[in-house]
Amino acid sequence: MTATGSDAPGQGAPRAAGTGTAGQDVTPSGTGAAGDGVQRAGTGVAGQDEKRVVPGAGPTTSGSDAPGRRADTPDDDMPRYAPQWLQLREGADAAARAADLLDPLRIRLANLPRRGGDLVIHDLGCGTGSMGRWLAPRLDGAQHWVLHDRDPYLLHFATVGSPSAAADGSRVTVTTQRGDISRLTADALTGASLVTASALLDVLTREEIDRLAGACADAGVPALLTLSVAGRVEFAPGDPLDAEFAEAFNAHQRRGDLLGPDAITAACEVFDRHGATVRVHPSPWRLGPDEAALTEEWLRGWAGAAVEQRPDLAERAESYLRSRLEACAAGELSVVVHHSDVLALPRSTGGAK
């Protein structure tokens, strides 16, 4: 909905559908896959007024002065994904995605009928378009990407930064649709060859994943859903508080009906129930000294979400986060943030044309 996703704080109530990670007014949106000006308040521990905590979004802006906010949305304080956060994580996302899932995907795509000869790929919760920039140059043949997000500001970034050529030099074109992925239907996927999303599954409910799986199954469309948090973080060197903050963060990701780190298991169950063949592959972020800027922002959001979930951690969070940030700045901290990628190949129904 990295979406976009779910590696930074989340709220149960106002949920950014897709990140990272939309559709037209009646169809798709994350992750995912992730507003503009990043507001950094103090150590980034949650509870400050300046920064809303959003599932998978990282730094956000909100309120009436946030550029690009939905004027047609009753909640004028709707949280927004920050382009800076999405741009910051793009390199780590690209390195993490499971390239091993591409061969079975290519085989399926090669056997699909194509309308007008193009692959038609729907990117749900496209954010700034990082999924397209990663995947389009890895697939042969002309492609038409339909970029979905509910934030027109992010759709602008995604369009401007869209790839121009496939792996074999064929053209890549894009259009945008604005809306909410929770309304995705098989009809919305008429003519589609593939559905993709990044950092999205973990900011959905089981009902929403079931709706997504059903739409893909009914349309006979494969789905490549990357970078869903797995609920495990490894630090080197370790700290006695790591496990306690990780547990609180995971609980925060499950607030309301959101699946958080349970999303991969749920998605496998749901897509299997809809008749798809499901493959799962790990896709961890491996953050070292070269990714210090990303690690710093992720740490602020991760600790902030933990404190929002468990306010009793606030006093210890200040010294914990300060120590972690100092080690990060000194190049002495490494972090592995575990994710998983899912490839779901439904029974062919002839739906993709």
C-alpha cells in the first residue's frame, strides 16, 4: 500500500491504501509499496504532534497544508506517504526483491494472450513508481503499466519517473488511476497480464487480501506482491531491548484489523483457497554503513511505532534510540529487516486477453 510499506509506524484507523503502498474513483489504490515535506521531530519517537504514524509509510505529512491531500476525502487529516521516504528506501527495496520469482513469472507471462501485443501490468499502491522501475527492465516485450494510488502527488512522481524500455528495448507506457485498492474487482482487471504491489499486503486486512485474491483468480491474472514485513529484525551488535521493541512494533502493525507480519501467511492461505499456486521467497533489507540514511529514518519510525503501542517504553526509548543512531552514524550498526515476496499464479481462466 513498499507498498511501501510497513517498515515504519502504522495506525489501525486511517490507513494509506498502498504505498506504498489506487485505482480510478471506483477501483484500485499502498504499500507498498509511500506526502512531501518530511517532518523530523526530535528523535522521531511517536506521540509528537507533527508526524502522523502510518502503516509502512515512514515520514509523512498531514493536515490542511499537506500538498496533494485528497480534497474529496472526509478526513482532511488523512495521512500521506512521503516521497522522500519512498525514494530513500528504493535502493534497498530493489536489492531485496526476490529475483528468483521472476523465472516462473516470465514463463506464465509468455503463455498469456496479450491485447494489442502489450503486457498490461497493474501496480497497486504504486507510490513513486519504484516497482515499475525495478520490474519493467527485467521483463521482455512491450508493456503498459496502470499505476494505481489514491495520492495524485505520488502518481505525478511515478509518471515522471516511469521506465521507458523493457529488457529487450521494447516500449513501456504508463497511465494512472486514482482510488482505493479495497474496491478492486475482476472487472477492473479485464485485459490485465499481471498485478504487482510493493509493501502492501501487511497494511491490508484479511478481507481485503481475500478480495484481491478473488479478483486475480476470477480474472486469471498472476500477482507479484513484494516486500511484506515478516516481523523479524536482526541487529549487529545486539541490544537487550531489541526484542522488546520488535514485539511492540509488531503489535502496532496488527492494530485494528491490519495483518502486519501475519500478512504473508494469510495471503498464502487466501490465494491457495482461490486455486492459485503460491510461491514465497525471502526479501530482506540488509542495511549496513552504506545505507546509514535509510537505517536512521527506519529506526526513528520503528522505535516511534513501538512507543505508540507501548507508552511505557518511552523513557527507555530515548536512550535506546540515541545509542542506535550514534552507532549508525559511526558505521558500526547493521540491520536485517526481514520481508517476504509472494508470487501467486492462478488457474488460467482466459480472463487476460
